[in-house]
Amino acid sequence: MAAWLVRRLAAAIAIVFAVVTLTFVVIHASQGSPFLPGNTQDIDPATLARLQREWGTDRPLAEQYVLYLRNLLQGNLGESFALRRPVADALGDALPNTFTLGFTALVIDFALGLALGIYQAVRERRVGDIALGNAALFVNSMPTFWLGLVLLLVFGQWLRWFPVGGKADPVLCSTLDSFRCVADLGWHLVLPALTLGLVGAAGTARYQRAAMLEVIRQDYVRTARAKGLRERRVLLVHALRNALLPFITLFGLAFPFLLTGAVLVETVFAWPGMGRLAVTAIFQRDYPVVTGAALVTSAMVVLGNLIADVLYAIADPRIRVRDA
């Protein structure tokens, strides 16, 4: 188990290193400069040269890369060109908001997806199964940003049930220092979390339905029914316990989905998370922030898949034997 885990960790580190390297090369190879203003203005060449020299962007790309790796090994992600503050501080402010959104969406995804999957499996090929299956396919096929715009238009603009953007009331709740401000945060969180959670739940329900249908046809489920056990106990104890293994795979896949989907959702709902920070940095050609966001995102994606591998190895020891 230890050797298997070490190999997985080494592969994870290599993947993160490759992502950071590719991001660094691509963002620096693109045309333009982070110090050039809009097309309607000009900048003094001497001023531009001074800024490039001050921030080290006038050096050869290989030298910039070596310097970046050296600072990275020391825990220094650099300083933002646009924000004029350390990248670690900017990401530190944005990450809790992204995790709050992602965790809430994850709960919606798995709770709703599990319930719908079980319901569809129990009512296989009936009206409820067919209707929910088509609805789940429709939602799962819908881009997250489009679903977010629809929810924003209906529940934010027309019905005015929820705010149309932001994390909290900037005047009354600049900090979470009261129950009212916590409730205000939850009120602002509903639409963006539903946007991510509903799309994920649609896919989870299809996975869980297929897993439940495979399990309830097994001999031990028939034996449990023959013993006279209640149908609810047969489904929730005997069948569901053995149909939850696909959840481990979905858990590993949920991390990249939530992080990549959050980039668009945070932009649509003006949610101050890492996705919105990264998009703004890309348009501003803020190299340190873009590479820092890529580092954190790739690390979280790899961590999710690593956790899924470990859970699989614990649940099925044959995986460790096969990979040994």
C-alpha cells in the first residue's frame, strides 16, 4: 500500500508540474504586455521599458522560468502586476469563496443525484423514470453559464427572489459578524450553487440509476426479498450499499467539474472566487496570478483524483494487487 501510494503521489506532483510549466510558457508566449494600457492610449517607451525591467519580464523566458521555479520552491508565488499585492494573498482571499460555492454545489449534486437515481431505478421504465431521465439529460446537456443566466433572469430579475450577483450586501454585511450576515451569504449563494449543483446532479442521477439497476437484479437482493424483508430495507441496506461504488468515481470527477464550471458561474454571478480572479487576470495578462491559479486548480483536481484512487484501493484491495 505504501509503495502504491508513493507512486500515485509522484504522478500527481508530475502532473501539477506539467500544468504549471505549460501555463507559464503559453501565457508568456502570447502577444501583448501586462503593462500596455487599452488601445485608445499610448505609453511612453521609456516607462514601458522601466516597468518590464522592474518586474523582470524583459529577461529571456528560460531565465524567467528558472526564477519562477526557484521562488515556487520557497513558497513564493510572486506579486500580481495588476493588484500590486502577493499572489498568495489574492488567492487566499478568493479560495474560501470558491470552496464555499463548490462544497454547497457538491452537496446539492450528490444528495439530489442520489435521491433521483434511486427513485428512477425503483420505477424503471415507468412515467416517473422516463420523465426524470429526459429532464436530467436536458439539464446535463445545458452549459453551466447558460443555466446560470436562465436562473438569474427568472429568479433574480423577474421574480426578484434572490440577488443577481455578489457574495453579500457590501454595506450591511462586509464581514460575517452576525447571523443576519451569514443568512445573507446563503441568500446570495443559492443561485450560483444551484447552477453548478443541478448540472452535476443530472449526471450523478444517471450514474446512480444504472448502478442501482445492476445491483437490484443480483441474487442476494432476491434472497433478501424472499426472506420477507421490507422493500425499503432491501433497497437502502442491501442494494444501495453495494451501488455506491460509482460515487467514488464521481467524487474524483466532481472536483475538476466544480472548479472549471465555477470559472463561468463566478463570472456570471459576480462571485468573488478564484475563477473570476483568474478570468480577470487573463484579460489583464497578469502572469503571476494566472500561473498561481493554474497551480492551485491543478493541485485540487489531482488531489480529488488521488483521494478517489485511495478510496477505491481501500474498497477493493484487488486494485492494489493489480497495480503493484
